[in-house]
Amino acid sequence: MPPPIALVLCSAFVVWLLCVERRLSAGLSSTIWIPTLWLMAVASKPLGIWFGTAGDPEAGSPLDRLFLSALMMLAVTVLLRRRFNWSTALSANKWLILLLGYMLLSTAWSDLTFVAFKRWTRELIMVLMLFLVLSETNPAEALESVLRRTAYVLIPFSILLIKYYPALGVEYGRWSGKLMWLGVTVHKNCLGRLCLVVAVFLIWDLLRRWRAGSLWSDRWRTTADCAVLLLALYMLKGAENAYSATSVATFLVGIVTLLGLEWLRRRGVLPSRAYIAAGVLGLFLFGAVAPFVGAANVARFSGTFGRNETLTGRTDTWAELLPVVKERPVLGVGFGSFWTAARREFYQMSHGHNGYLDVLLDLGAVGLVLWAGVFVACAGKAVKALTLNFDRAAFAIVLLAMAAIYNTSESALSSMAELLTAVALWTASLVPSEGSVYAPVPAFEQNSFTSAAVSVEKSPNG
């Protein structure tokens, strides 16, 4: 098939998917597109790469800065217009705000303070997007809409780029020479992360509606979800011998956790707050100590996913970086300040292939403790919400477990503005609320599609 025809067909398919989603989100305000565009930008290549204006390797692309600044200003404007309850939101997310404040403080001892500060504003934007979703009349449904729109756009276009526009959608490994699928992302591991989040989200939603007996009450919705799910699973598999093993392993952990929680629910047993918090913290600590113990326990399972005992060179990478951690073990070198262009060239890598190690490099032990506090606090919120809305609380627990285990051999923790990290934090922050207690959405902001809404049967758990 000629690429232009494939592009037209893919675009038509995405338009149809968004039309299906539009009916589901008829009660939401149109401003939900602001966090949706942000999440799409986070999950895909920077605009500077798409339009050939990459800019300075440290400062980034002017086009991306302009786009993110516009989204930030829009978010602040909407929150002010809605008279958002800032004090309630800040109080409900104390650990997250404390971590954000420490990230800002750490830019003071960075060797590139101004660049570090600009990178910190990306973290601030993530929090503002969270608050924007919180300000919706139904925050949980708003988040589902954001995730579904992101999946409906990025997954089909990733397939299109891989199959018909290989100059954009694939590349060959720098050292291995193997073909790697990129899709709309910058690396096979980023594509794996996108497919991982999308696949688990859609499986969770399909399971929820199947249990409620409403799976086929809206056939178009189920058909759309199944089609995108199959595409995501296909890309999660990746090219031969060049897939993201970490994403595949994390996907399996997520599904096992989801089914385990469902098994407990069926038996009328809800896990206690202490057990879930301990479990999430245990996974967190497992990943954090892996670089220090030579990853012996991790390497034991690496052969299952076609990787050698060095985790494709990760243990060698960790051995190189540990002496650097020991130079500034408490405070680190400052937020977003270790992986400069010079260090990437020197180490021949862009990150430490362990999220906890990257946190230690930038923020030191203080930053790692704050991140642990964020994870435990989020897990506590999710467990507390199990009796209010089991499905959404379980989804939050699954995402936290996935984020904790994923960072053992990949890095998505040094910034909140990473797809898996952001979605996990958003979901955990939103689960307790059955409706917005932060700000009423003005009537004039309500989606104009409300009158055309098609009611969809809801499960007893929401």
C-alpha cells in the first residue's frame, strides 16, 4: 500500500476512534484537551524533532518550550477561572509537593542552575495538569478520557510510522545494528512504555465492564478498545530480538497484580493499607538496591526475556556510576543536572538504566527518600479508596507496582514528567474522589456534545 494512502486510512481510523471517545466524554469540559495534549507530548517525540528544530542539547527546542509554556498558561488560566481550591489540593498531595519543592531547591547547587530551573518547570507543569484534571466535575472520568484519547491517537500513528514511514518510525541500534521500532517515540524502550501503559489501561477497563455485564452495551467502544489493545500488544512485542524486555516484564507484573486484586475481591478480602504500602515499598527498595548488589536477583530472571546476566550491559553501567553517587550521596548534583550532553557522550548513554540510581545522581539520598514517601502515600490513598471505588483504586495500585518495578532496569523516575510516572501519580491522586471537591466547572465550559451524549451503563463500582 502506498504510504499516502496508508496515512489517509490511519487518519480516518483515528478520527473514528476519537468520535467514539467523544460520546463517552460528553459530560466533560473541552478543557480536558489541555492535559491530553500534554500527555501526548510527553509520550512522543519532542516537537523539535518532528519539525527539525531540536535546538541546544541542554536547553532543548524553542518550539517545545513555547508549546509547554502555552499549555502551562492555559492550565493556570482555567484553574483561576474555576477558583480552584489550591490549599485543599496541596494538602492532599503533601509528599508530591514536598518532592517538587526539594527539586526546585536542588537547582541552587547545580552546575547549570538556569537550565536545571527550566527543566524543573516541566515538573511544575505536570502538577498543574494534575490539578486541572482534579478540577473537573468528575476527575476520574476525565483521567480515563485523557488516557483513552492519548491511546487512540498515538498507537495507530506509531504503527503507521513503523510500517510505512521507517525514516521516522524505526532505527538501527548504535552498537547492535538491530532494527528497533520507535513509532511516535524516540526509542524502543519509550515505545514499550507507551504500549505498556495503554495495554494495561484498556485491559483494566475491559475487565471492569465485563464484570459489570456492560461490555457489549456499547459495541463501538468495545470494538475500538480491542482494536487499539491488539495494536499496542503487537508493538509491545517489538521487532525480533529488539524489544523492550523491561516493558514486557512490567506488563506481566501489572496483569498479575490486577488479577490478584480481582481474586481477592471475589473472595471478599481487601488488602490492608499496611500490606499494600509494604509491597510497593518493597518493590521500590528492590530496585533501589539492585545497582549496589550487582543486580544478582534481577539477572536471575534476565534469561527469561532473552537478555544476558549483565542485563544487556546494565550492570557494567551501574558499576561506572556508583562511584559518582558516592561523591555526593546525600544531596546529589542538583535536579536534572547530571546527564548533561558532555556526560552522555563520556558514558555513551543517556541515563543510568535504573530510575533510582538516576534519582541518587541528581537528588541524592534525600530525593530517594522523598520519592519513597510519594509512593507509600499514593499506595495508602489507593488502599483507602478500595471500599469506595475498587476498580479505580486497584488500577492505581497496579500502576504504582509497575512504576516501582519498571525503574529497576529502566529510568522513568528522575522526572515526574515521564509517561508511566505521571499516569501512576495522577491515578493515585484521583482515586479517592467521587466528584470534584476542588472547583466547580462553570456551565459555559461544559462540552457542547452533552446533548448528544449516549448513556453507557456504569458498573456498581463506577
